[in-house]
Amino acid sequence: MASPDFWYYGFGEVRGSTFAHGGRTHYAFSELVRTDLNLQLSGRVLFSATVEGGFTQERMRDVSHPAHMRTSSGRFLELERLFMDAYLPWVDLRIGKQAVHWGSAFLVNPTDPFPELLGTEPWRARSGIHAARGTVRFGDGHQNQVLAGMDDDFQYLLAANRTTFRMGPADLSLSGGWREETESGFVGLDLRGNYEIGYWIEGGIHLEGSTAREEIAIGGDTSFAVFENLVITAQYYRNNTVSVFDRDSDDDCELPDGGTTNGNTLRATPVGRDFGILSIAVSVTPDFLLSTMLVQSLQNSNRLVVPVANFTPGDRWELSAAAQLRSGSGVGDAIPGNSYIAWARVSF
């Protein structure tokens, strides 16, 4: 029998940001280390854990009293992931606190049972949930995933299922989910393929008691040989689901990104119903990436522009800056306000 194999990887990061909220200007700083630990006991059993810890500091300046500055600080140590993978002859199992992300659309996923809107950081690690997930493969490229879990307080049940059929150059997935805490569920369909360009059609019906509301994303992407590479993504997004912010009016946050926080859903989806989303990303050099994302309400003048610059000098270092810029006078859209963020990261 082979001896257990242990390895780890991760990164350290320094981050600063500023944003205005509630009549105050906020300055937030953080230093954190995130490490993934892996223990391979055999060819069929793998244990994984992710630990994140660091320090945070926030300063708030009242716009009406600019001389007044309040400062708060804290430290944290979180077990972000802890799960076991077991690769059995007929099923792959993952049991423990894990990330779950279903769907093919860009930025938002109507068939994701635990959605998160990550704003200026679509690459950021998703929150974990306590669950057992089984994946069964059958036929020629088909598979079924079934998931059962609980919220962070282990009080309410969660359940979801996703069946994917391979149809030539396309995948068709049928999904469904249910949450005991809110007595709500959804059913959805996700079609993704490639025909000259990549395309996707993803939609779901959210069920809350006797009320049914739709959420739809239709889009495509393509690339061009401009500089190193140019990728253009366009998407129509319709959200007619209820929007809920699980925050008091005095809560201050940098990016009001919704979705799941350790299994507890915070739905921070737009109040408006119809949006156009456009993303342009160009690799100017192998080390320098520029991108811009536009989210435009199709019902009023509200829009959100997110420019990002990313520089990776070597295999370990990453220097990035991003902004979140809102404009327009329309009302009724929960689009976050202006914010600016910069960070430096070193991998190990």
C-alpha cells in the first residue's frame, strides 16, 4: 500500500479599498493568508481543507464632519473548506463543507442552488456549504449530481439535483433545488454549446409558496487574435425574482454581493427585471490583462461599469486594481455604488 501523500498551496494578499455608503466614506484594508491542505490516503480517498486568516481595518469619515474619523480593526481565522472525496467504482462522493457552483451563464446563474454575485471579483472563492454530494456518470458523457446538506447552524435542510446530458457539441442540464429555511425551491434548464461561438441559455423558475418567478440568462462569447487574445462576452439577463437584502439600513459593506454565506442565502439580485451585460477582456501581453464589464438596465438609465487591470510578473506575483462605477438616475435597481479596490497577491 502506498504511503499517504500530503501537499499544500495558497497565497498571501494585501488589499485596500474605498467606497461611500450611508453618508460616510469608508477605507478598508486587509492582510490575509489562504491555504489549501490536501492529504491523499489512497487512489480513491482524498481529504482537503482550506484555512483563511488575517487582519482587517476599516476607517469611516463622515461627509458632514470630515474631521471625524472612526477606526475599527479585527482579526479572523476561518475554516473555509473541510471535505472528503471518495472515488468509488459507481459514484464519486464529496462529503463536508464544500463549494457548489452550477450553471453556464456569465456572472449570474439562474440554475445555481446557492448563487453568489461576486461583483468586481468573479474569480473570488465561493462560500462553502455543509453537504454530501454524489456524482454518477452514465452513458456517453452523461452524469447526475445529487446534493443534500444543511445551513451553517445545522437547523434547516438543503437539497438539489442536476442531470446533464451530452448532445454532441452541447450539454443540456436539468436542475432543481429546495430550501427548508425559506420553504422555497426552483427548477431550471441550462444549455451550453459551441457553434462558431460559445453560447448558453440558462433559465429557472423560482417557487415561493404559490408564487412562481422566472430568471433567465441568454448569451455568447467569442475570441479574436488581437494582441495576445481578445474575448468578448454578451448576455441578456432577466430577473423577476424577489430581491432581499439581509442587512440593516445602517450596515456598511464594500460590495453588496449577495448569494450564499456559509450556506445562508443572501439574495441580492437586481430589483429591475431586464439587463444587458457586456464584457471585453484583452491580454495585452502574457503578463498584462485589461478587462471591462458593463451592466446596463434595459428599463432605465442605470448602469454599472467595472474596469479591471491585472499584472502577473512571474509565476507567483499578482498586482491588480479594479473599480465599480455606477451611473444613471433610474430608481428600482439594487446596483451597488462606486467603489475602488487594489490588491497584491503572492502564491506559494
